[in-house]
Amino acid sequence: MSGFLTALAIMAALAILLGAILGFASVRFRVEADPLVDKIDAILPQTQCGQCSFPGCRPYAEAIAGGEADINQCPPGGEDGIRKLAELLGVDFKPFDEGAIEVKPKSVALIDETTCIGCTLCIQACPVDAIVGAAKQMHTIIASECTGCELCLPPCPVDCIQMVPVGTTVANWKWSYPVIPIKVVKA
Amino acid sequence: MSTLSRFHGGIHPPEFKTLSNGTPIATPPLPAQLVVPLSQHLGNPAKACVSIGERVLAGQRIGEADGRISAAVHAPTSGLIRAIGPHAVAHPSGLLQDCIVIDSDGLDHWSAPSPLPNWQEAGNDEIRTFLRDMGVVGQGGAVFPTSLKLGVTTLEQLIVNGAECEPFISCDDRLMRERAAEIVDGIRIAAHLMRPRAVLIGIEDNKPEAIAAMRAACAGSGFEVLAIPTLYPSGGAKQLIRLLTGKKVPHGVRATDMGVQCFNVGTLYSLKRAIVDGEPVVSRILTLTGNLARPGNIEARIGTPFAHLLNWAGMQADNEGVIMGGPMMGFDLPGLNAGVSKASNCLIAKSRALFPPRPQAMPCIRCGECAKVCPAELQPMDLYWFAKAKDMGRAQEADLFDCIECGACSYVCPSQLPLVDFYKFAKDEIWAAEREKKAADRARMRHDFRQLRLERDKAEKAQRLAARATPAPERSAAPDPDKAAAIRAAMARAAEKKAEGGSTPAKTPLSDDAKRAAIEAAMARAAANKAARESAVSHAAAPGDEAKRAAIEAAMARAAARKAAQSAEADAKGSSDSAAGVSPAPAPKPVMDADKRAAIEAAMARAAAKKAAQSAAADAKGSSDSAAGASSAPAPKPVMDAEKRAAIEAAMARAAAKKAERDAAQKGDH
């Protein structure tokens, strides 16, 4: 009987001690910011295009973390992006809604410099400051910084901006997935 | 004599070296057109520094190094620049890259050589810049700019790579046999720059003639020529370092950090040609072998189209494609239009006999043969599984990037799996993901900065507006000097009046100057009235004194009236001036009214004063003539103009009043 009581006392003392340590740690080492938002934001493609209906990638990440938005609202991220988000959040993969948003190949904007009137509207629209120019001066796009968000297209009063798909060059060419050719064997 | 170590794994495929290593280095005829790629090295492509239609000489620089990791490009022969733009290059993708196309004039005129004769005295930086401008790059395969590799100034061992382990290739073999002395001169220059404690030259023992030639050339130099066992891939940099020095270069560590640097014999040869002979890299030794009528080694000008060389060597009818590089690590050329680059060491024409089709691939049976032969000591079957499953993270954890793509695993695979293709696929995917991540990070940074900038601008604007709003009461009253002057004048007047009358309310707003003037005029009038009344009531008691006081008061009232009229006028002027600039609509109206009213009141005051004076004078005529004359005579004189104007204004006011009265009367009649 006394052995039983001793064991009980030891276990109770241990429980109190460990509980105290855990309680102290939860206060002392509390994480202030939400690391989940950063993790989600790291997966998002940072086009800042607003196609998810949120004003930029981080607001969308915050909305996902807060459970206000679905994970399938980012067309530039593609299905690969949805898969990564699903994996991170421990939810099921969810395809894009039927005909909701189309996934386009990566493109960059190109200004037709002969048509540009130098109104600066596109410069104000660009979320990553990838357009250079000044009032009544020709504008041009820094192709390497363009995210292809298309936000500069609607404000242009002379429709001189078009999206040009980024082609494959020797620099960004990728070795394709090896396929083992299947031969038809006649019976 | 150093002892040799062994590296892990390795294979010994059939050599096929005798196909091409029996004949001396030949020189094929110049082609009609040469295609010189601008990107023949690791790093930034060279920038073209010639224009279309320009005539160039052999050895003339046509592309300048762009940035630190880059190298110059030179015209391989004399001729005319035909085009600068995208052209087929030696790349497995078959994609186009910027090239300079030169129409050869067949004369092969050379520009004057520009050697660096005093290289022994020249500084390290000077020699490196010189080599960069001479286009010297590593010719072992990686085409890394040699100028960067020479930056290390203390070294334990300098390794010279003459292993040439891949089957079929024999260009380094022939180079060492025929031009050993020049290679050794190149080693001397490199050794001068890097000051190694030992120079080790590693040559596979299947090239006895090359070993003999190099030993003869190195006699007395202290450089050690070592025959290494023939085992593929002993020519890999890490494997050769292991063989010759016993050092294993770990993951993520550069060989230079361990005091070892490795150079290909071809690189050292071109280094010597550049510094001693002043000849930029416009040609290289190239093996033409395989299914050809006349296989052998040639000194090919950079830019010579592959088709030209292969036709010269005798392409066979049963040719089944061409491999650039060796059979283990090379790739099938998508076309033969591309020109020779500094990386082109071998062209193998394929035939069914030499390269039988690879049997059907079967599933991996995890036999472990690949792990046994892997020179990088990896687990190739694991890498294969991860790559096949596109599990890039785990592939990277399994040290995918330590794979040198030597192809030993594919060679021994009993299931005939194209293992290296999977590794190349995985590496390219990881690199692409890395590029995308970098681009996303940059976009995030730029977006964050933009948000910050917009907010900062907003805050600054708000601050500016706030700064403008706070001192507004002071400044809005006097936005321009005219008005300020008017206000100052008004304040001075107020002070004067206060001293004079003692009854001016100090608190009266300054902008109501005209009003105040009117009030003062009214007070003056009241005083005058009172004086008149008093004089009327008590003129009998003290007529002389009374008349005198009345006259004085009348004079004062006049003065006050005049002043009021003047101030009203000044005020009207000032405020109408300022009103034009600041508040055009409301300001003039009240001023005009005030002016008018002041004038009317002044006139009335004057009239009252006159009346008082007259009555006083009439009452006290006999007794105080002198007093009346003294008091009434001098007073009007100095105020003549003002009085006149006041009189006119009073008349006008009277007329207006009369008119109003008449109007009212008419209205009343109706």
C-alpha cells in the first residue's frame, strides 16, 4: 500500500514540476508573430497581382492563415503552389475552380515605346517598381524584375503594354524528365 | 616520388583511343563562314565590340569580357562580320544563342601579336586581366575563366590534368606528345603566379608517349609527371586530386581551400600562347573520331562549323548522329551548324556498330552496382528513386549536387536505366526552383519597399500639411506685404488713438479697422454733440470758456473725423489690394460700406462741430472774438484736403440719404 502511495506521490510531484516548466516555457518563449503567415508567404509566387482578390501576396497569406481564404486562389502559383500549400497546412489538394481563373505561362510586360505617351499611370500601378520613366518621357519595363502581374495593362490609356511569354533560352532550359520509349511489339 | 592514392569506384570502358591518336595534329582548311559564340565560358556572355560589315583580322578582339566572371572572344581568322545575333550553338537543347558570324576572306591575315613579355615582373592582377582579355578559359570541359582560377597566391600542390580518361578522346594526348615544351612553359607561368610547393602532372598510363614527352620536357624543372592507372573517371578534378595528393575534397569545400588547384594541359598551353606569343584563344585541339574515314586530331579555329570539319574528315553514309564530348559525358548534337567553341574537345560520329542502341530499360533491382562504381561515393539508386519521384528535397539531401554526371552508374546498370538523365533532370528542376525563389524574394523585397515608400511619402505629405496648418492664424491674416503693411499702419493708428482718446477698446479685432474708425468717429460726434449741448445749455454761465472748449472739441472731432476718413481710405486701399490676391469676393464690400459710413459719420461730426462752433461763436461773439478766431481759424487749414474730400463724400452721402428718403417716401405714398 505504501509503495502505491509513494508511486502516486512521485508521479504527482513530477506532473506538477513538468507542468510548471511547460507553463513557464509557454510564457517565456512565446512566439509573437505568426510564423505560419511567413511560411505561406514563402510559397506564394510574389507576383502581387491580386488575382486572389487580396491586395498582394502577404494579405492572401494572412487570409489563408486566418482561415478566411481557400488555398486554390493563386493562378500564378499554379497547381504546384496549391500542392505545396496543402502540404504545409495539412489539408487536401484542391484544384482551381471550374473556369474561375486561368493559369497562364509566365510572361513579362512589354511597352511599345513608340506608342507610349508618358502618362506614368503604369508606373503607379506596378507593385514591384519594375517600370522606369517620367511624365511625358517614354516608359520601359525592367524585364528581369517584372512579375507578370498584368496590373499595368488596365490603366494604360493607349493600350501600349502587352504581355510577352518568357521563352526558353539556353540559360533557363531544363533537362526534361527521362521517358523510356515504349515499343509496339507485334504479337 | 609521390605515392598514388585510389578514389572510390570507377570503371574501365573500352578506350577506342587508337582510332584517333595515331596521326599528328592536322590543320583543316578554313571554312567560308565561321560562327563564333559570344558565350564560350562560364558566366556572362562577352559583349560584341564590332559591328556588322566591319573587317576584322585574325586575333582581333570581337567580344569584350562583361563583368568579373567572363572572358573575351576573338576573331579566329580575317574577314567580314556578317551577322551578330542568335545562331545554333553546341548545346543539347538546340536553342539559339548570340554568335558573331564571320565571312572568311581566305587570307588569314593576323593582327599584330600582343604578348606580355615581362610576365615574370608583372603583377598577378595584370596577368589575370591580360588572360581575361585574351579569352583564356579552362579547356577541360567547364570553361571556367582561367583568370579567376589564378587568383590564389599560395598553394600546396598545382595539379596538371593530362589524364584524359574518357574513351575516344585523344586531343590532350596528341597535344602532350607534340607540344610538351609549350605546356611546360604554361605550367611555369601558372607556378610563378600561384607559388605551389609541388607541381604534379597526372597522365593515365594508357598514354606512354605523352608521359615520355612530358617527362622529357619537365626535365630539370622540378615538376613531377605521374602515370596514373587507367580508370574512368580519373580525369575528374576531385578524383585526380585524390589520386595525386591523397586529399578528399569534401562536400561544399573548394579545392583551393585545401591548397590544391587543377589545370587542364590544354588550358596551360593556351595560357602560354597568350602570354609568351601574344596569341589569343582562336583555336583549340579537337578530336574527330568514331565513324569517320580519316579520324584524328586537328587544330580547329573557334567558330568552324562542325559540318565542315566532319565532312573534311569523311562522314560516312551510315552516320547516326554526332556526339560532342566523350561517350560518357557528352551529348548528342541537335544539328551540325554550330561552330567549334572553347569547350569542344571531341566530335564522335556515331554508327550502329560503335554505339548499339541501349536495350530496353527495366525496373531498378537495387543491386547496388551503381554505388560500387560511383566515384563521388553517392548512392545512385537512391538519387534515382528521389529524382524519379520528383522528390527534389530528399534528392538534395542525398547530395545530388556532388554527382559529377560521369555516367559510371548508367554504364554498369544491369537494368539499363538512364540514371544520369534523371540526375540532370533533378538538378535542372532544383536550379529552376532556386531561380524562381530568388525572383520571388526579390519581388517581395521590391513590393515591401514600394509599400514602405508609399507610406513614407504619405506620412511626409501629412507632416507638410500639418506644418502649414499650425501657423495659419498669423500668416493667413498677412499673406502678402501690402496687407501686412496695412495692418501695421492700423495697429499704429490704434495705438495713437488709444493714447489720444484713451477709450479705444484694445481687444477690437484688427481686421475691423474701418469699423473701429467708424466707432471712433461716432464717439467724436457724440463728444461734439455733447459739447454743443453743453455750450447751448451753459453758454450764459461761462460763455468765453464754453466757446473756447467747444471750438477745441470741434477741432478734435474734426481731426478724429479726418483721421477716421483717412484710415478708412487706407484700409480700403490696402484690403482691396490684398483682396485681389487672397479673397477677391467678400473683402471689398464691407470695406466700401465702412468707408462710406465713416465718411458719412465724419461729415455728420463735422457738421455738428461747425454748428457747435457757430452757436458758440454766435453766443460769445462780443466777449471771446479772439478765442473763436484763434480756435476756428487755424483748424480748417491743415485739414483742407481731407475736409474737402470728406465734404464731397458727405455731400454724396447726403445725396444718397436723400435719395433713400425719397425712395422711402415714394414707397410710403404708394
